[in-house]
Amino acid sequence: MNLSEKTLRTMEELTQLFGVSGQENEVRTYLANRYKEYGFEVIYDTLGSVFAVKKSKKENAKTILLAGHMDEVGFVVRDVTSTGCLSLTAIGGWWNQTLLGQRVLVKNRAGKTFKGVIGSIPPHLLSEADRAKPMEIKNMLVDIGAKDKEEAESWGILPGDGIVVEGPFVLMEGGKRLLAKAWDNRYGCIMGLEVLDALKDVDLDVDLVVGATVQEEVGLRGATTAGYLVDPDVAIVFDCSPANDTNGKKDEFGQLGSGPLVRFIDANYLPHRGFLNHYIDVLEENKLPYQYYQSMGGTDAGAFHKAFEGVLTLTMCICARNIHTNSSIIDQDDFLNARTAAIAMVKSLTPEKIETLKTSNR
Ligand SMILES: [Zn+2]
């Protein structure tokens, strides 16, 4: 099976939107429009997280929340220099070695975008010591073509304006691997749309709330507020985790193309054991490949599971190469298997099953 043209188009559109943490409005508007096309009510938290609500015909139904995060790592303008360049403050985690010479987009407060590049010094002009180490982000400058500070400011560029690194969408040779910026985590936004599409006409005994949070990359902030907005019985997080497979070591966590991840520990969340076991049962019943995964990072699950008196929470992630760069790669089969798992998971979560899981730590 291959991805449909429609899914590929959604992938291209969503990965290319500008959505540095705190400035996610392009992604939010896109998702809200898609949810409205399906006819679902759309709800927001004050930080900007957005969700479609698919109500059950049953009254007082339990609520399942499916969420990705719409923000991506990027930068904001720290200062406009006298030479018309922009110094940077990182938003989310970057390794400085991935940045010099990269094309960027800068967006001013009126919403106008400017093309630019992170300046780089040619190697023969660098001392041997400087050449041997990555430049610190605080020393990098974005050139947007302005001749001086006055010109840049006349274009409406000010401290705090957002910056993302460009990374076009490419279906790679072989037809299986998809290269783009921001798979972390437009993947989760797309997965939500795909599950909604598959279940839009299915009568469920639960309310299904599907959408995307903001500001995950700076500390799960949208998930914190969205947890209170939705007050779910179950929260399922879609996200991308780092693949560690290009060295050929099969015992490393995160083998691209080897199936959805069963994340059994990460830095801010320990899965509910009953729910994790149920996830493995769903994967087995659907004859899907899967792989165990442990992470020193975290996901929105870290916030959702602590809302109110605690929420039954699960991560349903896939792995991606080169995350937190503008050139991340996912595998089509992982995507399709994760989608099958997500749809089957929602269908498996009957009110009785949710109640059993919710009360199993008593
Ligand atoms: Zn993420």
C-alpha cells in the first residue's frame, strides 16, 4: 500500500507551513479549516491549541483526545545589527552544526515573510581552531538582504519576530522515504487528520477530540492548557522520536521502517502499564510490526497525563531521522502502520475498556 495523493499533498502543505513555537497561526488556521470542512466543531485554548470535536450520539460519553503538536523548532530575532543582519535566539533544541549556510524564512508582525540565509565564513578564512568547532548560535547572523539596520527596520522586522529554517518536501527515490522540515511534529497533525478522515462517518460510543497543541518544543505548554480545555478520559499523543539506525546497529532504539514505537520510558512520562499492554495487543491483533523504544526526550504525554487527577495517556509515535533539523525523514510504511494502529486503537477503546483501564491502578 502507498500513501494517497491527498495524503501526500497534506504532508507537503503542512510540513511547509511556518510554525515556530509561539507563532503557529499558519498551522492552526490550516488545521481549523480542515476540521471545519468535515463539519466538526472547532475549539481552542487561549495559547492557540486547536481541536475538532466529533461528538458521540451517546450522552455523557467518555472523551478520547488525539493530539500532535503543531510547533516546530526555530528562532526568533534577538536584534537587528547595524549591518542589517539579524542575531538569533533559539526556540527549541538545535545543534549549531546543522545551521550555517541554511536558508531561512523570517516573518514580521504583519505576517510578511522574508527569505534569508544564516551567514557562513569560508573555511580558508577561519583559524584552524575555529574551523574545528561549530559556531555558537549567539554568533550567527541571518542575512535578509538589507543593507543596514534602517532598511531592515523599514521592512518591519523587530526583535521577537519568528524564523524557521526552510526544508522542502521531497518524496525520495524508491518511493518510501519522505524528506521535509518539521516532521517533528506535523506528522502528528497529519495523523490526526487521517484518523478523523477514517472515522468521520463511524458511530463511536465516545467523544473524539482530535487536534494539535502549541509550544511543545519549549516545554509542553499547549498540552498543559489543552488538557484542561478538553478534560479527556484518554489522551493519545502522536509524535516523531529520533531514529538511531544509520550506523547499522540493529540494537539501537529507533529503526526507520521497522514499525510504530512502543515507548516504554521517556524523560517526563512513564506509561500506564495497562494501556501500554493494550497498545501492544492492538498492534499484535492487527499484525503490525512494532519496536520498543526508550527516549531521554519527552512528548506532550508528559503534560497530558498530569492534568486534573491524572489522565490515561499513551504515546503512539514513529521514528524519524534528523529531527530538530530542516531535513527530517520518515518512512511511508511506518506512517501507514501507525495509522492502522491509531484507527484500531480508537475503535478498541469502548467506554467499558476505558473504565477498566482507568481504574486498574486501584
Ligand atoms: Zn515533537
